[in-house]
Amino acid sequence: MRLGKLAVLAIGLASVAGAEEAEDAARRFTLAYVAYAPSSSVDVRVDARRETPLGSYMVATALRTSLRGKEPEQVSLLVDLQARQVVAGALLPLPPTNPPLDRAKVPGFVETTLPGMLSGYMGSKVRIRWPSMPTRSTAVVGLTVEIFSGYGWIKVPAAITMDGAYLMVGSSWPLDSDPRAVRRDLLRDAAVRWDPRHESAPIKLVEFSDFQCPACKHSWTTVRDVLGKLGGAVRHGMVNYPLTNNHPWAFAAAVAGECVGRSWPDRFLALKEEFYRLQDGLSVETVKDAAFGFLAQQSLPEKAFKDCFMQDAVVDLVLRQIELAQRMGVVGTPTYFANGEIVSAANEEWMLKRLQAIAAAKGIPENAADIRVDPTPPPALASPSPAGSAPTAGSRPVPRPHLRSKG
């Protein structure tokens, strides 16, 4: 009897220790996942912990505080405790079913019922296939949600718990790996429109942006000044993330930018600034005319642009860039990644000092020292992005795949 009680006690203590370790891992993940801010700390609130026949999972809210001095930034997390994977994004509690879902019924629910639920929420066509060979038989299964954007289908990562209780729209990450390193790998061979200089710079600053986004226009002034001060230490590039639900001409502008960048890489930034200059007066119908006007100003021939604009290959490239933003966990435009770490352009001093710190750490943000700055910068002007998602997974709404923003 005494041995039995000791065994039960040991199991209970191990369970508590495992829960605390998972919360610590979620805390470390969140610090590296969200935008850098000096003197940051993270608290993890466990909202649910459940057992399924395939393992256990934890639903949590991570709250990050820092010198920003505003309300804590919130990130919703779904942690697969056996697989050591975490999904960050927009958490959707699923309505109970009668009879309740079990492991045998979840695949059918995903393919027949869930698309209609998400379609009504997102205002777009949605299709989902249960993975023919799930990567693992555990409590949380990764899904690919396909959403029709008006220009083509966009693949958005998601995950569902095997008890049918929760859906998370967002990417899955190794719980014990630094997401900054994972993001560097994702960007290594990505379709980034790089500025034609500083190829060997130790820092690669990748901007996810939208030509119709007012916050992108505002932040570009700060970023351009910072790039000028850092010179050859930073190479800048852009990935299109047009938020088409709120910004109707942004997708066509993204295609125009890719066409100009392909034929005349040294003119891409000039077109970007021209779109910003014309931002308040453009429409879907006038984007092409604005691009032709730019070509005339720059004394560039029209034929290469005509042969490229809104052609399938370039449209598909922009759709894949939107998918990359989803995989990277981008929830608003503009978002800037410095060697995988999100850096904010809300305060020029903070951005400059952080990039200098990363450069001093030989380009590895994980090894960079915390910067010393005055507290409470002005509020950021980011346009909450779109992406198929839903509630909130940060201080800004998570993107709905059919792209929605407030910018």
C-alpha cells in the first residue's frame, strides 16, 4: 500500500514538473517570437490542459511586457506536450458536437464541417483536406487551410486538437528551438526583392509590406534613415504582403512592383516611393496607369512591363509571398525581420540600436545584448494584417488569409 501511494505521488510530482517545464519553454519561445523590445518579460497563463488518447496538450496565453509601457502583448499558444511543438496564432474554440468528436470522427469533421464554418467567418471560399499521412499521431494535428483570395488560392497553416475542442490558425514551431533561427531558414531561399547593394552585409533586413498600407508609408521614412546610418552593415529586401480585404489595389501594385523589380532591380524602390506618394488617390483601375506613368518618368520601355503585368507566373509569386508571411507568423504590415528577429520601426533610436547590437553579435540576434534606451516610444502604426485568422494572437488581430487590415 505504501509503495502504491509513493508511486502515485511520484507520478503527480512528475506531472507538475512537466507542466512547469512546458510553461518555461513557452515563455522562452514567446520572448524570441514577438517583436524585440528592451527589458522584456513574459508571463504564461495556462487556459486549459487536456488529455486525449493520443497525448496531452496545453492552451495558454503568453503576455509580454517591456519598456513599451502599454498593455501587455498577448500571444495565443497551443502546445503539443508530447511532440514538443507549439502553434502560435488565432485560437478558435470549436462548438461542441453531439455526439462528441473522437479521434475517428475528427478527420471527417475537418473535411466536411470545418470549411463551412471558416468560410462564413472569413467571407471566402475555404477548403481543407485531412493529411493523408499526418506527421505524427499526437494530440495536435497540423492542417493546411486553403482560402480563395480573389486572385488564387492561399495556403494557411493551422492545427486542430484530436478531441475536436480547438482550432488554431497559425504556424507550428519546435517548442525547444529559437523561432528566430527557424525564420532565418525560411527566408534563406525565399522570394525576397532585395535592394541591389550590400549583398555581403551581416544583417539581412526583410520587410513584409503593402503599397497601400499607410503605416508602411510612414515607417519607410524611419527605415530608410536607419539604413542610411548603418551603410553596408544591412541589406534590405521586401516581400509583398498585400492586405486585399482592406486595400483593394494593393495586390495589383505588388504585381507591378515585381514586374519592375525583375526588369529594372535598381528602380524598384523608386516605384515603391511613387506608390506611397500616390497612395491616397489610387484605385484598382488606376494602378496600371500609375505604373506606366512611372515608366515614362524613368525613361523605361513599356514592353517588358506589359508582358509581365498580371500574368499567371507573377500573380502566383505574390500569392506564395503571402503564404510565406503566414508561415513566418506575420500579423500586421509593416513587419521587419532582422536575421529572423522582428524589429519595430516605431522608434528610430530603438531600431538603430538593436540593429547595431545584432551586428556586434556577428548577425545572430539570439546572442545580441539587450539595448539601453529611454522608455515608452511613440505607438506603432502597424496595419493589422489579414490572414484567415480570427480573434487575436498578439496586440494586433491575426491576418485573415483573405487579408484584412485597419491601415
